[in-house]
Amino acid sequence: MPWIKQIKKGLGVTLVITMLCPFSSFVSAKKIETEKATALVSPKGENKSGVSIDLSDKVNINQASVDELAQKLNGIGVQKAKAIVEYREKYGAFNSIENILEVQGIGPAFLEKNKDKLVL
């Protein structure tokens, strides 16, 4: 009868392993799925491949100050720049550049003029 104990023990181990295997592959697949490719850019505007990127005229609408917004964007003054910053502080970061249209006083004409300058 000692062989029956061995079989039961082996079946128990097999059961545990088969129950855990699907979860381990799911976890690794989920991890791979969430990783996104990113480009490293130095402060000089050069990415890893050495290609130069001009960031001097770009404005990050999620980080720019009122002064930076007013100076670098066309058709915007201090008041509209304040409205953008206040909106961002109240509702959080913009998810897309088009979300700037939700700010009062910002319209499609502004977005067309500045689309090439705006980044997230």
C-alpha cells in the first residue's frame, strides 16, 4: 500500500502544477503587453539613433507654465494660457492634443494654428 501514497502525492503535485501554469503564462503575457516602446531623447534633442529632433518650439500642454504657453503659441494671450493651466489643474492632464478644445476660449482655429507645436 505504500505505492498508493506515492501515487496520491504525485497526483497532488501534478494538480498544483497544472493549476499554476496557466496563471504564470498569463502574467508574463500581460507584462509583455503593457510594455511600450519609447524613444530616449537627450536635452539637446537627439534620440538614441543620433537623429536630431527640434524640441525648442514644442510646448508640452501638460507641463508648460502660463508664460511659456503665452509666448510660444500663436493667437493666445496670458488669459487663455491661464485658462489652460487652470483646466489642467482642475481636471488633470490632457489625454490628447484635441482635448485642449474643452478649455473655454480655445477653438478649432487655435488648434489648427498650433497643432505642430503642441505635444503631450
